[in-house]
Amino acid sequence: MDLQTLERMTVLKLRDEALKVPDASGVRGMNKDELIRLLARAHGIDLSQSRRGGGEKTALKKQIAGLKTQIAEAIGAKRASDVKRLRRHVKHLKAETRRLAKQKPTASVAAPASAPPASS
């Protein structure tokens, strides 16, 4: 078993594997990252090669969620230009998350844009 195999497994399969590990407690309440760390420790797998960074992608997704609430407020206030600008920003952020997902683990990750792109 290697790290890539662990990362591709579903949470249910990871839990089944983690239940086989002696002295593992709280397996049912763990999320995927915690289960991978537990199994990697049990099998002696090096986690420094992890492809599941997620830090940048998670931050982008939180930013998208915030923008979606702003979109709902702008729709309620009937501000069409703001809705258009915010939706375009969400579109760009989603494209960035897809790029991050496809990115090689050794490549450097560009910092997410903090301000919406200029309207064109």
C-alpha cells in the first residue's frame, strides 16, 4: 500500500482499513485526511510526498462561498452589475481550483487573487 493508493480510496474503505490497525481509536469520527495520516503512520508511509495539499484550494472554496452570499444579497437588492461582477469572480476562482487540482505536487502554487478582477 502506498500514499497514492490511500488518497484514491473512499472514506468508507479507509475506515475499514483503519479498523484493522491495532490501537486505533476514534476511527468512525475521523475525516479522510486523518484516516490517511493514521494509515500512513501504521504502514510506515512517508507523507512528505502528499499530493493532497488542499490548503490553497480550501481557501479558494471558502472565498467562493463568501462571494455566493454576496451574490444572493446583490440579487435581493437588484444590483445587476454587482451580480455580474461577482459571478465572473466566482467563475475565475472555480477555474483556479480546477488548475490546482490538476497541478503536479512539485510545482509552485500561485497565490489566489484577493480582489475581484476588473470588469471588461
